[in-house]
Amino acid sequence: MHTLQNTLYVMTPQAYAHLDNATVRIDVERDKKLQVPLHHISGLVCFGNVMVSPALMHRLADEGKSLVLLDDHGRFKARLEGPVSGNILLRQTQHRAANTEETTLELARAVVAGKLKNSRSVIQRGAREADDESDTIKLTRTADNLAASLRAAASASTLNELRGVEGEAARGYFEALNLVVKPAFRTNFQLNGRTRRPPLDRFNALISFLYAMLMNDCRSACEAVGLDPQLGFLHAVRPGRAALALDLQEEFRAVFCDRLALTLINRNQIDERDFDLREGGAVMLNDKGRRAIVTAWQERKQEEITHPLVEQKMPYALLPFIQARFLARTLRGETESYLPYLTK
């Protein structure tokens, strides 16, 4: 069990989360493991087979706190929350923008630009830190290709063309990430293309788990400022899909998740013992691995950075909320264009 930025994560199988007066209590086999005042948390995230009492569900809903259910691999299953007041005027503006081809394309270009620039930053850092000259050359070539993709994205005239540019760039990026892994760990953490449901190697299992936690934060950020998380610009609208949260997530994947994954691997903070091989070739994090990653995720979110636009120090955890506010201001016409978060 861990708390971070007022979110309580419960990962222990068979844990029971319930209301105890004005606190959230976590029991495992009837033994109390954690007790936190309800007013100290803004949401509850449960991984896998965790039980939640009806009384706690009702209280969370009454107080506007979310309950998120993920499976034991970190994949989103459901979200419970009370009535969403949102911001009807902002949401009307968002829906109008989504129905305007020019505005949709402009916002989608900004999303892709943020993703590609931050992905390029990860590759460039890998090239600088590589010990092997051959790896440096290959990584530099990938960084150049991402720069070319940025130019192509800026001139894309349709959403499909833009998505094609982004997809091709992503394939080259994920292939190059193998070279950012230190040679000693490449055998156990070979990224064999991007595989999701299920992940087919340890690297994919690791980043998929991190992406799931980031997705939850981005959805919360959209809702916090009154945006409709279901209506995106780059990602197509589908029933049950938080398309806008997926859009917001793109600019953070490389700097939040991929960089953290590489750090964990290269510092040997996780290894092959943190993963289980399942039937059909699926590779999944085990309980020990999930705990290590959630702990690292929490520590990462507490680190402070200086936001290049507001020029203020803030923890990483606030970045999705800051960017969601920028997006809302752009939709209202308060700023000329949306500027994604860019790492150095």
C-alpha cells in the first residue's frame, strides 16, 4: 500500500479496503496494514484482486473521490465516481473544437510534436551516455529521423497522414530504446516491437504498467479542469475510451515512463525475477515487480522540475494538471495555440 499526491494505491492480493469511521483502512487476512484519514486522499487505485466495501464506495462517491480498478498487470478496468459537474461551457467549446477539422488537426499536431520532441530527447541522452561508438551512431541517426518526423508532422494535412507519421516515428523510437539499455541487461530486456495485450517481453510489460498509471493521472487531470476525457483530437473516439486522456498522455510517455523504465533497468533495480512468463508467451510483472515499480513511480512523481512555460518549480505529479489547464485555456481562446510540455 502506498500513498502519493493524495492517491492511495492498493496492490496486495486479497486486501480489503473499507471505511473505519473517517478513515480508509486496509486489512490483509483480517490484520490491519494501513489506516489513512479519508480527507488525506483524493482517490483510491486498486490492482488485481482487492476488495472494496460498499460503504467505502459510497463515501468516495459522496466526496467526489475516484475509485479506479486495474487488473493485476496495471490495465484499466473501471472507474467509479460520483456525479461529474465538469464545466458545461468548456465542454461545449471542446465539442465544437472536435467537430472543426482545422482545430482538431492543429491540436493533434501539437500532441504529436510534444511526443516526438520528448522521445527525441530520450534518444539524444542515450546517444550522449552510450559507451559504444556504434550505439552512439545508431542513436544519433534515430534522433535525426525523429527530427524529420517532427517536420513531417508539422506539414501533415490530414489526421490520417499525421497518425501515419507518428506511427512510423514510434516504431523507430522503440527499436532504438534497445540501445539505451546497458549491454549487460539487453538479453533480459530486449524490446521486440511494441506489444500490448498481452506484452510479449519484459520491457513491454514494464512500460505498459507505467503507461497505465500515467493514463489514470491524465484522466484525472482532464476531469479536474472540467474537460471531457472521452473526446480527444489525435485519438479516435470510441465507446469506453478516454481519448483526450490518451492525447494528454502522449507528451509524457517518454519523460515519465520510458525514462523511468530505462533507469530501473540500467541500475538493476528490477530484473528477470520481477516478471512471470504466462501461457502463450505473455510476460507479466509479478507482485514483487509491481511493488518496486509503484515505489519508483511515486518517488519519480515527487521529484521537482522547473516548468519551461510557468517558470516555477513543481513536482512531476502536477505536470498533467498544468498541461490540462493550458489545453482548456487554448480551447477557450485565451491562448493562441496549445504548447505541450517539453523536457530538456
